[in-house]
Amino acid sequence: MSNLTWRYHTLIQALLSRGPLKEEEFHEIFVGVSGKNPVKYKDTFNQALLKINDALAYVQFELRACRNQYDGQVYYGVVNNVADEQSKLGTKYSAPQIAFYKGVIEAINNDAGTGTISNIDALNVRLENQIILSQASQDSGAKLPTAFKLFNMSQKEKTLQELIKDKWLCQTSSDMIGLGIRSFFDLRGWFRTNEVPSCDVCNEAGVKASVCPKEGCLVRIHDYCLQKKFSNKTGSSACPGCGTEWPLSEYESAEIHENNTTSPDESQITSANPAPRHLRSTKTEECDSGPAQSQSQRKRRRPCKPEPADTLEPSRRLRPRARKA
């Protein structure tokens, strides 16, 4: 087991106390404790994560990165790699609340590709479907625990809000219910066990993903993976499974936005590298410097013409006029 300094303890404590953090937030904490930007010093950052995971492996924990499939943002968090009965003792949720959560995530994953269900559908989840009963008592429901029978609609509403607050679930901008970032961290094994189709690009579970338009094709691709796969292509954007043309509407707007964001950088690069001064003519210098500077240059040149007259004494300047008179 590695001996960690206070800097590593700070990173771990931040993730444990505040939950999964966005990539930029975790990077800010890393800069605060190490003085190095993880984007610039990638090797230093990766070595720190490896050292932390070496220590966390002793208690079967892991610090990992995970992408939120609804907004594409990367998060960092600490997860438990063992899903046993003892690990369940650490949760604050009751058995009916856990059964309600399981019912919600099953309903979300049954809705192929959208990754969301309505608020009403979530509240109508039946808890008895989550209880494993013996074959003899499945029809009667006599073995249903009392706590499950008393878990009414108001308790479901309260539990739903708590799950959203604790980041196990999320509420989208369209008021739909989806998986929270903590679910993406902790349910990797559950996704594989329940055979949730994976993304064809990154091989992660395709909970919120675009589905191939051809009926019967099971290929799913996350929206951010779709942009990465097809945005640089000028030819056909075919489904990797069946060859059907993938709809442009899935990634066209993201590609246009990406192209628009790169154009200012190109203009900055051109303006930041002007041509050498000895290669430019005087006229070019005036055009590049703008109207304000060219006018000031003209003003500076105007006094140059009357300089000989200004150097003369006033008496000499008046003499020619006296002769004409």
C-alpha cells in the first residue's frame, strides 16, 4: 500500500465529501494542491491517479473518470468495486427506496436509446416487481413486506427528489427523469449483467444514445461519440453495423458549432503573426494600422513642409510683403 501525502488526501476527501466532480472542478483542486495544470502536465496527473488507486485498492475502492451521457461532460469520482451485502449497509436508503430506484433504472433502460422516462412513469413503478418471491407465493402477494405496502405515492415523490439531489438520478431540461452521474459510475457491472447495448465507438453502455434508423439494427452510438466519428468525414456516414446512412440531424448542428468555434482561432493566429516589417511597403503599413494611425502619421508629416519658413526670423518674413506694397 502506498503512503499518500496530504495532497493526495485532499483530492480523495474532495471526491468523497462532494461526490463526483466535473473535470474542470477536479483539475482546479489538483492545481491548488500541486501547482501544476493537469492539462499541461498530463504525465504528472496520471501518475498521481495511479498512486491514489494503488492505495484505494487496499479497501477495494477506485478513483475513475466517467462521462455523463446526457451532456457529454467528464466527471471524476470514487466508487466501490465490491457489491456485496456488507457494502449495502453503508447506504442511507431503505429497502423500499432501493427497490423503487431499481424499478426506475430498469424502466429507463427499457426505453431504447432515449435514456429517460416521464415523471409520471417513474412514480408508477411497481415495487413488488423488484422482490424475488417463491413460485408458490408469486400470485398471492402475501409475502410482500409491510414496508413495501406502505410505500405510497408521496413517499415515492420524496424519494425521487432525494435520488435526484444525491445524483443517482437526474432531471433533464425537458423535465424527464434520467440516470444521474453516480449511476453511471456505479452501474457498469449492472449494465453488462442486464445486457444493455453498448456504444459502438467507446464500448460503454448506450443508455442515452442514438439508435440506428434501420429497424432491427441494434447499433447505438452516444451523441458525443457520433460527433467524433462522423464530424470529420466528407463522404458517406454509414452505420457500422448494417451500412444504413446515419441521419445528419444527429450530429450536423454539433459539427457546425465546432467549425464556428475554430474560425476565430484561425483569425487570431493570422493576426498574431504579421509579415516582417522589411517586406511591407509604406502603403501597406498605413492600411494595416487602420485609419486612426494613418491620420496621425499624416498629421506628423504636415509640419515637415513649413519647417524652413518657421526657422526664419519674423523680420525676414515681413520684408517681401513690404516690397509689394
